[in-house]
Amino acid sequence: MVEAPHPTIAEPDEGLDEARLIEDSGASQRVGRIAAQVARDLGYRLVRVKISSAAGATVQIMAERPDGTMSIADCERLSQALSPAFDVEVPMKQAYRLEISSPGIDRPLVRESDFARAVGHEARVEMAVAINGRKRFRGGLMSVAPGPDGPTARMRLVAEDSSAIEVDLPIRAMAEARLVLTEDLVRAALRREKAALKDAKRLGGRSAGAGRKRDLGVASRTNSNERKAAARGAESKPFGPDEGDDNGR
């Protein structure tokens, strides 16, 4: 499925340099510095890096084109470019599995444009610093507007008694934000997919089959250290990242 409409007329670098307002930390940040530049050179932008230590180590990198799309071929191309870069830079001390994927429908929100495109849908947010004694929020994204500390996302929260309140959350103060998978979100993705396929047929540059695979794009590779370990009998198994509770808890 498609995250956003395929652009009609756009400059190649449009949107590539939009900064992430929600950054990774620790080892993920170090890996991200290398991945972001390699991705940028190929026309992609980094969404998120997540490192899992279960079943060995898996480095999951989410990336996309500036229009929000990412095909299987895109994932494979980025994977082939990142593997030698990581072998030289050595961002990980142990053997690891490299996995490249699209952000998916219930994607992380890391840039101002991500929040703007997500207006009207439900999101889950965890703040780095508590707002009015609360760190976790789940509700509908209503708007994105300038604030004293940068872009602010306005959310509509519904309590157990069905009462609703609105809260403004500075995006830079968020530790994590992502869309919640709902029927409305899936329907919107399907509508965008149909529009993208129609646009692709009109432009004559993409097949319908390729368009249907955008949100399924995943490519994984094994780094040189892990290949050596596997030759010695070490088990290599992909591990899916834990995305947490759908209720934001």
C-alpha cells in the first residue's frame, strides 16, 4: 500500500533535507548518522533506526522517498549501499542483521510533514518530558502549527466518560510518535494506492504490481562479521522489532 500519493511534478531533491524533529538516541543515533547520508545520496530519507538485541542483533532501518513511498526495489538498493558503508564505519561491535523497510501504514511520525499528512487520523505519542504530569497521549491529530519551541501538534483526546479535550504538544519534545492502525487509516491508504497506480499508469513508468508492494518493502542483509559467525555455526535469524502496545502503554 502507498503512504502518500505519487508526486506529479517534483524536483528530485524536494523534501530530502527536511530535518527529523524526533531523533533516535544512543547506538541508533550513531548508526543513523551513517545511514542518513547514504540514504540522502540515493534520494531517500531516513525515518528511524531501531536496534534489537534479541536473537543476536538486528539493525532495522526505516527509510522512504520524500513523497512517502518505498518499494521492495528501493529497500534492496539502499541495503546494498549501506552494507559496505557499515563494514567500513563499523557502527556495531557485534555481528548483526541489517533490515531495511518502508515505514508502513501505521508509521512513525518524525518530521513536520509527517504530522501534516497525518491530520485527521489517530496517533500515539510519548513525550520526553511530561506535559501537565502526563507523558503518553492517544487521540486524533487535528492540526500542526508553529509554536514557541517549534512546530506543535494539536491532538483531541477522548476520556472514558466520552468528554474531549484538546492539547498542544511540541513535536521536538516528543520521544516517539506514530499513527494508530485504524480502519479509516487503511481506507485512506487504499485510496492513495489507487491514485498512485492511476498516476503511474498515466506516466507509464511503473507497473501496477510494483505499486501494490510499496508498503511491503523489506530487504535484509547479513554483515561480514555475521557471515563469518554463521560459517562457524552461529545461528542467524531475523527478528521483528517490538513496536509496543497499540494502546500506547
